Amino acid sequence: MLIIPVLDISRGLVVHAKKGERKDYKAISSIISSTPDPIMVVKAFLELYPFKIIYIADLDAIQGLQNQSKLIDSIALQFGECEFWLDAGLETIINREAEFTAKNIKLVLGSENKLSRESLAMMLNNNHNILLSLDFTEQGLIENNYLLDDASLWTPKLIVMMLHRVGITKGIDYHCLNKVLSIATRNEIYSAGGVQNGTDLIKLDSIGIKGVLLATSLHNGSITRQDLMQFIDK
């Protein structure tokens, strides 16, 4: 199982994501990095474990503010041994060629962006490198409920983003996760939100999850290098 650390970036800093309430995010406090500077946080991640993929959320771009594309491009260029999965909203997907010079960035399309079925299908067909993220709250999928009725629109690598469990200590929403797993037949599932400790990682691995996105549990030390090393050859 792949372990994928997360950088939530706003105004040039790594912030602590919590339940998708983006306007209230504060700069991270971390036991692995003494600063919220994104470059230093990536270095701290890679000192902890040889991560192959790093997920970035450009929170400013997602909210329609000034994007962090130059910073993110420089991060991807500096850490060329990693692949970066980037959610930076619809506008960044539309203008991808103008935004980045780094070739190790794959864009994420969050289902929280309201799109018609036809528009979504066209967007995915025109760019096979896009990853789809199914974005959930406690009430269910945030937008585009047709996605739960038509798995043919799902990308081969599919993120299940449980925003209501991000950055808090309520654990994984297995009801939500199992609902997607029951539909997915040809998809690699990547779980995000609610992971608290190494036991959670082992359970997710046992039910066939391909990868797990982590942030809070790395920064507060509840998942250690020893926990991560169990998955280094998987």
C-alpha cells in the first residue's frame, strides 16, 4: 500500500486542514518540521520515509483566490524523484500548460466542482492523466451524485476524500469507503481522511486500499517511521 503525505498550501504556507473548513485553517504545528514552509515540510517528509507520491491541495486556487502555482511548480522541480498529485481547482485543469513546467505533476479533479455529466466526461476524456477525487461530507457526496450511479466515469486511480474526517480524531468513515469499494471493480482506491495510527493503516491495507493520504497523523507523531516501514516493499 502506498503512503502519500499531504501538503495543504495557503498563502505560501502549509496549513492544518480540518473538516474541509478552509477559511479557518492555520499554519501547521509539527513534530517533524519546525516551520510551515512547504519546501522544508517536503524535506521533513522525505527524511521520515521515501515517499513516492506527495499530494498537494492549493487551497487558494480551490477557493478562487490567487493560486500558488509558481510555488508548487518549484517544489515539483526541486523534488523530481517524487510524483505530485495536485488539486488546484477547475481553472488550473483548464490552464494546465500555462501553469507548470514540471512534468511530475498530475492534476486532481474534485467532485466538489459542480459539473454536468457530459462536461465531466469530456474533461476526463481530454486528459487521461487527471485523477478523480470523490469528495464526501457526512451528508454524502458534495456534488455530482450521478458519479455514484455511473462508475464508468471513474478514473483508474480514484481518491475517496472524506473531508468530514480530515484533521480530526473520529477515525475513518468505513461506511463511506465501503460504499465506493462495493462499486469499484477496475479502480485503485486511495483513501483520505480519518487515519489515526498504524492500526488504521494495516486495516486499510487488508481491505484492498491501494494508497492512503496522510497529514495530521504524521505531524503529530501518531504514525511513526516504524509504522510506515511496514509498507515500504508493498
